[in-house]
Amino acid sequence: MDHYCVLGNPVAHSKSPTIHARFAELTGQALNYGRQLAPLDGFTATLLAWIAGGGRGCNVTVPFKFEAFRLAGTASERATLAQAANTLKFSGAGMIEADNTDGVGLVNDIQLNAGISLAGRDILLLGAGGAAAGVLGPLLAAGPRRLVVTNRTHAKALDLVARHDSHPSLRTLLQKTELLAQEQQGLEVDFDVIVNATASSLGGGEAVPVSARVLKPGALAYDMMYGAAAQRFGDWALAHGAVPRDGLGMLVEQAAESFAFWRGVRPPSAQVLQEMREANA
Ligand code: ATR
């Protein structure tokens, strides 16, 4: 049996063990997948103890994705762009390899599960924290016409865009995509797809930090959160003629990419997403 886990604080709520257990069952892989709570100041110690105990890999969640990236010996390009890792793989020689599968999880959920191609579309990304950083590179790689990043703190949106603008392998892509950081109040255009990567719906104030003017009729309004946390954003989208989608599919798809990174086998993610939606219905 090979051992994997999700490491974070908190982790009790995580659906990852259920998802990976089902992936293992459906692909016939012999592995188990648990939860590992790390103290807020004890990520490295917890991770090293896990590796010493024979762990083969882990997912990393809030708030340790940045520390995970810094600790790794090698990192994929998408983890480097995000400066954050949600997936680590350990080799016997003590090497830690980092990847970030959040963005490709989002893109696959939109394109494969929701059936909406992002090529040539106008996309608005709300937020410039870790969640937004994790998805910007893969969203650009999907070939939109325009990708605007907006954030309550405008300077953070500028930084995030500048980091991607200057990345060598994105330069060719960016010749076809307009990548902009824009002030929230100055958003005069509307979009085919808006992605909420802010934590605004968790607070007591406005659920959505932009005006509904940004939505084209029938736009996809995607919240990276799921369940109750995505409710207010989803209600706002419906009230303004948009099509809401929560982040459950992104969660399953990022897990599928992590599973493939560890095991070299792609699990049937669409089937597992459907099972989870049915179980929650
Ligand atoms: P995460 O890793 O989940 O992205 P984060 O780095 O703390 O967490 O980022 C949270 C994001 O939600 C940020 O873009 C934040 O905006 P600021 O950069 O201005 O802090 C955004 N956010 C949080 N609460 C918000 C609110 N009430 N209205 C608008 N944006 C909010």
C-alpha cells in the first residue's frame, strides 16, 4: 500500500480522501489517502515526519501552498507561475517535486464538464490572492481573447499580471491574449466567463465585489468555492441572467491531475464528479 494525504489547517472538512479513495478503486491502484493536520507554524516538521513515515506524496491546502512551493527541490512551470503548490511527490532519494493542479482543474471543469470552450472568450478573474495566482497561467493557456484581473487591492492585481506578463513561456500565448489588471470601478466591458477567486462570499458584506454589468447575458459565473460557500455568488449570478457553477468540479479535476502526477494513471473524473453531485442532491 502506498500512502498519500492532504495536509492543511484545517483539513477535517476536506473531501479529498473520499475522491482519491474512489479514484483508487476505479483504477485498481493500491493506495490509501488520509488527512494530516499541521500546526500553523509546523508545516515543514509535519511534512518531513510524513515523508519519514513512508508517505509517497500529498496534497497541500490552505494556508501552506506557498510554503510547500518554497520547500520543494523542483517545481513544474505552473507551480512556478503560481509560486504555490497543491501537490507534492516524494522520491526515495529525499527529493520533493512540486506541482500545482488547481488551474488545470478549473480549466478542465469548465471545458470538459461544463462544455464551454475558453478559446477566444473574454474572461474576468476576480481576486489576486493565492487562489487567483493558481489559475491564471492555465486560464491564459486556454487561449482567451481577453483576460482581465481585478482585485479589491489593485496593486496585487498589477503584481500578479506583471509576473505572468514577463514569463518567457507565456509570451507567445500573450501575443493572442490581452492580459490586463483593471480597477474594479473602471470595468466598462462585459465578459463571457467570470471566475470568483476571492473570499468575499465568506464575509458579511457584499457577496460579489463587482457590478452585474460585467456579465454578458448567459455568461458563466464560476465560483471556486463549493457548497454553502458558493451560494451567495450563485444566487447573484442567477438573479442577473448568468449561469452559475460552483467549484466542486474543479476540486475533483485538480485531484485527478494530482492522482495522474503520482500514479501515471488518469482516473475517470467526470464519473466521480457525477457521483458526488448525486450524493449531495
Ligand atoms: P486565497 O489563497 O484564498 O486566494 P488570499 O490570498 O487571502 O486567499 O486572497 C483572498 C482574495 O479575496 C484576495 O483577492 C482578497 O482581496 P485583497 O487582495 O484586497 O485582500 C479577496 N477578498 C477577500 N475578502 C474580500 C471582500 N470582502 N471583498 C472583495 N475581495 C475580497
